Amino acid sequence: MRFAHLRVEGQTTPRLAVVEGESAIFLDEVMRRAPRDLQDLIEQGPEGLARVRSAVGAPEPAETDPEPAAETDPEAPGALPRHPVAELRHASAVLRPAQVIAIGANYAAHASELKLRSETAMTIFSLWPNSLTAHGATTTWPEDLTTQVDYEAELGVIIGRPARGVHARDALDYVWGYTVVNDITARDIQFSEAQWSRCKSFDGFTPTGPVVVTADEIPDPQNLWLTTNLDGSIMQDASTAEMVRSVAEIISLLSRSATIPPGTLISTGSPGGAGYSRKPAVFLRDGSTVTVSIEGIGSLTTHCRVV
């Protein structure tokens, strides 16, 4: 299934919806006790997701026992109220996450171009929640603070249940879903400070979306293709198979020292092709449009303004 936080033009509060093709089904229109957002749905556990599947008539994933009793009883699939996604506005695909964890230097090519080491301890840092923003949103930054704003295509992983002391062989069982992340970075600040959180946590520097895809639709997170298109030019083009540490290894390592709570978003690192490493360097500028795409999930577009 595919979930998004959407709103009708003129509304201020996004609503959780199931996206099917080019249409969206708002859950508060088909369920009596609809989850208010993705975090609420995740916290309801497997039973909550089963109720949503039943309410929208979605098939159960393989090897899952169906839940009885639909929340609604449409006469036919066409009876469900559907809205064209093109007429709706997105919010961040992830709202109210328990935390946002980012992994740095997780592709050898990217680590090399930034002159960072990737073969020793994993680089881990936090992203501030104010940085989350939507597909189609405009991200702004002040020119007097940074002039080297870069893009980074990343696979986002959403944890579905508390993960503590998880072995890598079992780690994917803790994944609720996946999304697209653009880990926008102020490079001049990144390399002038000892930590990376501030340079990546300006308002709007972590676009996510357009949807979150449930884990059953992504059989192997290490077999996905990522691309970044900046103003019509392909800048990044790589496979998640090139990660230094796999999604399962990342979850296992993080869970050894602390419990990873449900709803946590993990941004798993970016492949080579960043603008900082190019000669001459290529940075996001006023009026730029950058689209990050991941096979099986979708395309996340961000518009840029310098203020």
C-alpha cells in the first residue's frame, strides 16, 4: 500500500490517504476511527494496517492472515470517494516521527568525493524535525548564510515496531515502509563545523515523499535504483546495492545501543554524484528544481528559492 499526507487546496491540515494510481482515498472518509496521520497508524500496529486494508478493499500481503470486518461496506470499489492526486497538495510523507536518524558516507563513491572514510565506524547524526517538508514544496535559504546548498538522493526507512538488539538477519522484519528523501545540505556549513545536524536541518532541508510504501511492496531494499535530476540533468544514478552497510545492517547496529521506536525515519545515505564534488561544483540555486526518484516508490520534487 501507498500512504501520503494530502490536503485539498485551501485546507491547512493534511489528512492521511491511501494512494492508488492517480487517485487518493482519504481514510477519514471511509473509516469510523481513522488514524490521523502515519505515526498514528504505525503505533496501531498490524491490526491498524489490517483495518485500513479492509476499509479500502486492498488485498492482504502474502502470508498474512486477513482481518475480519471491514470498517466500511461499499457496494463496489467505485463507491469509495476518490480524489485526483494532481488536485491535492502534499505534506511531508512522514509526520511526527519518533526521531529522524541519518547515515553519512554510506556509499563508497560519495564518501570518496567528499574525502570521508566509510570503511570504519558508521557515521550517524540526527536531523531536526523542522527540516521535514513535502513533495512539490519550495525550500528557501538565506544567501548570507550559505552559498553551497547540495542535493542528496537517499532511501528513507520507517521503523514499524520497537527495535532493540536486533540481528541483521531479522532487521527487515522491523521495517514498516520506505520513502524517498532528499538530504539537502549546506556544504560550506558542513565542513566548517564538527557535526552535521545544523547544515542539514534548515527549514525544508529534508523533503520526503511523495508517498510511503509499505514494506511488503519492496522485497529487497538493496535492489532499488536512485536518480537525481537537477534542472533537466541527471546528477546521481546508482543502486542501493552500492551501500557500504545495508538497511538491515544499519538497523542492527543502531539497535545495539538504543531502542529504535516505531515511526523512526532512517535516511540511509547518498550515492556519488553530489554537486560539491563536481568540477566546477554544481549547487542548488534560486529557481532550481530537483527531483529524486527511487524505483518502486516514486519521484520527490523540490523547488528552490534563495532569499
